[in-house]
Amino acid sequence: MSAREATTMGDILAAEANILGMIKEYLKFEEFDETIHIFEKECKNKGKLVSKPQGSAFRDSKSHTIQKNFIECFDDGDHKVFYELWADSIPPEVMDTDAEALSLEFDLHIHFTIYPWRSHLATYDQAELEERRHSFKQYLETRGTVLSQHTKFLPYYALPFISNPSIHPSFKTLFQDSWALQLKDKLKQFLSATLKPSNTPRLLNLYVLQQLQLQLMESERRNADYVQRFQKMQADYCNLTETTAELVDALEATISGKTISPEYIQSVYVQLFSSQMRQSTDFTRPGTASSMLRASITSHRSKEVPMLPSLDYEKVKKDLIEGRDRLKSLLLQALRWRLTRSLPGEQRDTVLQAYINNDLLECHSAKQKTVLHLMASDNEIIRHNMARLLNAFASLAEGRAYLSQIPILPKLLTDTLKTEEKDSPTREIVLMALQKLSLRRSQQTAMIEDDLISWLVDELQHSDFLNDNTLIYSTALLMNLCLRTKGKWKCAENAKHVLKVLTDLLGHENHQIWPYVNGALYNILYIPSVRQEAKEMSVEEILCCYSKDRNPHHNRQIKFIIDQLNSAQVQGPESDNEVEEEYEDLMDTYADTDETLQPEPRELSGESLLTTEYLGIMTNVTKWRRKSTPLPQPDVDETLQRPVTPSSQRNTEGGNVPLSRYDSRPPTRCGSRASAERNGYRDFERCLTQTLHWCLCPIFSYNN
């Protein structure tokens, strides 16, 4: 055997040993212990070499070196090198979204800012101190803004402006040795967890790499196809432009009295329909060309929207109740995605109707434990995904009608709202669902009886600690509940407190909430005792102050609230009839953002989970979309009687609903009021409607 042949044989044996090593590594990763034992035995009997895992020791050594460099920079106060390492070593998804990482980064900036004073080093000149202060200030104005709403961090926003923080009483704890030691321990723990080398087997990595290569090839193929289509469109466009120019010339010639020959017309037709020409087509017959043009357009419009596969809903409901917590969460997420990611129109209607016809939430079930009780689960992820599914239901008119058949739902959601932590994402989703449900009268009644108004007022009392989404939906929900006589009288029980909160909200910097606050204030002033309390509190003077330097629509609302305050009207009887609102699709752009549940590698999720594990037979029933009733002529005296939702305003702004529809919202219930009350509503409601549209346009820029 030659040296070259020996080298080749050695390479083959090394490659074989490497492959066998990867197989063993994968079996060990999947814990196939008995299989590993037999595998090793057979390899030994056949004289096959099995390589040991490569690279793990190197990765461990590299990780250890990086951590060591971090700690050295921490001890030396070298903030520049530290943050270069931080940017290179910490994954962006951890750096930007992980709460522990954000908090640690904030504390590290404090550490490096005060390091010269802590170390008592005389070598630091004034320029160096100023540079560190400037660096911290720049951080606070960029990445640090996300923590500005947390009271824990607020005192440190003044740190860059303190000339000598070591003697300032507010920062006394920062200069204790224990603070630096605790921060160093937190840094070590964070780095150990974040920079931990991956133990994913090489065989699995190769498989993932192969799949990515296949996807890349498919993407390149699609790209080539799209380029070809685009080039054809460009050619068609040039051809159409040229033909249009010739037709314009022909029209100008006819104006001058010149005649157009049949041969010329025939040549234009050939240019237009060169790809569709048939020998039997007679373009000299009137109407032939126009018919072909219309037919070419119709062929593009007549494409049917595909229906999603049917599901076995009995198995779905069984696993939602009896399955593992992880499966429950993934299944709830997949069911929501099927609803929120379906195409608006027939496809989404069919999905929703299948859920309702198969009683997905088991609102008609007599069982003691139903799918709906997942809202009371001990598992936070299950509660969160159940809330998001309910919010998706509440975003559609038929879905709200279905949810209104569940008597315990308003109380279940209200209890969740009151018990969840303030910063819980589940709490915000539940609030959004309740706000949409408050478009229906029966749900309003249940919420008022459950004392939700008092909770909302107490929550809004601390509006500076609420994020914009919570603030908007809270005020919109409060306004809807105040439209009801029961809601007005509930506010009257503690009128002074309610009036104080509402008038304070008028001074809030978030102008999107003003129309809702105005609506709530205007409605509760129908109660004589509330008007009397408002006069004693000098509410009119407060309103006049808020009307300065604001947009004309808001100022007009303030004027009508003052008129209502000084009126002598008495709240009349309320109709018990209900007509469902005309809002069809209020699906939030928030519906599929900020997912707390992420599938693991090789784990089924979304539509693949549903179609792999839960395929059914004929459970989808296409339902014709109900036709909206003709919109009445603008009748502004009913506008304020109709509940609103921020989602509907976003849809209006997005172009899904005509502006005329928004300006003339149909009544929520039938029945009429006395003419005096109608006259009192007229101008204020027109003003409120216009302002709602004006101020809500920029709210929902985040996406579905």
C-alpha cells in the first residue's frame, strides 16, 4: 500500500469514527441507554473506532476566559472594554428582553459611573469623571428608558447630575462594600447561565443545518420565480404604456377629422392580447376587446381563499383539560393563532364558527371542570394563553355573542384582573378582553354588579404607574360602564373620589385617553348628587384650566361637560332592550406579539400541532358572513349611548371602516329619550366622536 493510499484509508477510518461518535452522542442526548450499550458492544465486536465528543473542552475554556475578562474589567473599572465584551458576548434577545439582564446592566452602569469615587483614585482627572457621567446619562436616554417606569430605578436618574455622589445621602448604599460584592456575584451568576456552552449533539446540528440549506434553496427558487414574474410585469407595463400612447395619438387624430383604419385597430388589439390571441377571435366585432379586458381582471379576482383543515374538537378539549401543562399552553396558543392569523372574511368566519359550533370553551357543558376553568390554573403560562384566546374571541362580534352565553365569565375575568400582579402581561390581556365584552349590555351589567367600576377608579388613581395600553383600555372600559344607569349610580356612591380621579386624568400627558375620560365625566354628571359634589369641588374651574392650549375638539367637549354640570336634568329610565354593536373585527395588532411561550426545537406548535395531532372530519362549517344593516343618517344624539373600544378606533384609522360610519355610530339599544335630554347630547356627542377619531389615530402602531 502506497503512502497516498494509506493516507486516504486513514481519512476514511477517521471519518467513520467521527460519524459513529456523533451517533453515540445523539443517543446519549436522547437517553437511549440500552441502545448505547448494544451500540458500543457491536462497535467493539466489529473493531470499529468511536470518536469522543470534540470541542466541548475548548468551548468550556473559551467561556471561562470570557467570564474572567468580564470580572477583570469589573474590578478595574474599565467600562469601555467591559461593554465591548457585553455587546459581543450577550445574545441580543437576552440583552433586550430579559428582565434580569436589563436590571443588571443598569446596576453595572452605576458601578462604572461611581467607580472613581469608590476607589478613591487620584489619577482620575475631571475629564474622566465627566466622561463617565456623560456615558451614564447617554445610557439613561437610550437603553435605560425602559426602566424609567420602575420606582426602584427612578432615584438613580439624577446620578449624572450630582458632582460628588459619594457624599450624597441618596446614594449612600452604593458606596458600601456589600453593594459592590453583591453586584459582582450577580454578574458571575448571570454570565455562568448565559455563556453556558450548548450541549446540542452534532448530529442534530447537522440535521438543522441541512434543513436550513433546503429552505435557502427553496427561497432562492421562489426568488428567481418572483424576479421572472416581475420582469414580465415590467414588460407588460411598457407594452401597455406604448399602447396607451398610440391610442391617445389615435384619439387626437379623430379630433382632427382623420379616420382610423381597421388594420390599425387590429394591430392595437394584437399588442394588448398577444398572449391570449386565438385564430377565431374577431376583434372587429364591437365589444370583443373590452370583454377580454374585463375577463382578464375577473380571472385574478375569482381566486378562492383556502379553508383550514377540520379538527377533532373532542380530542382538543380532552387534552386541554387532562393533558400536560406544556401541551395545554401550546394547544391554546395554536387555537388562538388559527383564529388571529386566518384571513379576515370567509376563512376567519369559518374558523370562529367551527369553534362555536363545537363549543370549544364548553359554555354549554354540564361538567364540573371545563376548558374555561383554565383561567384559574396555577400555571401562569396557561392562564396567559387562555386569556389571549378569550381576547381573540372577544375581538369578533360572533365571538362576543358566544362568550356572552357564559354567565360566570365576567366574574372569572374580573377576579383574574384583581388577583394578577400589576406587571403581569396576563392582567393586561384580561383587561382588553373585558373592555371588548363591555360592548354588550349583559356583560356591562355583570361587570357593574361585580364592582369593577370601583376597581378601575382605584387603579386609575395611580395612572403614572400604568403603561399606555392599560391606561387606554381602563378609561375606555370605565366610560362604557358609565353609560349605564347602574354604572352612574355606582359612581355616585363615592362621587368625590371618582370626580377627583377623572379630573386628574384630564391633565395626563397621554391625550388618547381624554375622549374616554370626557365621556365618563359627562355621563356621571347626569346624577344630581354627582353634580352637586362637582360644584363643591370647583370642577368647573378645573375644567376651564384644562381647556387651555388644547385642540378645539377637546375644548368643545369641556364646554359641553360644563353645560351638563350646570344643567338641571335628571337621569331618566333606561331601556332593557339590546341591539348588538356593529363592530365586526376588532382583532388587536397586539394579538400575536410579545409571545411568552416559545416552542422548543423539534416541538410541534401552531398549525403543525393542530394538523398533526388533532385532524378531524367535517367539523368546519362555512357560514355566510352576515350583512351589516344599512347605516342610518348621522343622528348625533345617540352617539354617546354607544360603547366604544380602542380596537375599533384603530380599525377605523386603518381604513377598515369608513369615516362616515364612525361619525354616525348606530344606537346600541332601541328606545328614545326625552327631547330635552336629546338636545343636551347633540353637540357634545358630535364633538366627542370627532375627537375620538382625531386622537386615536396614532395609538395602535404595533402589529398582529
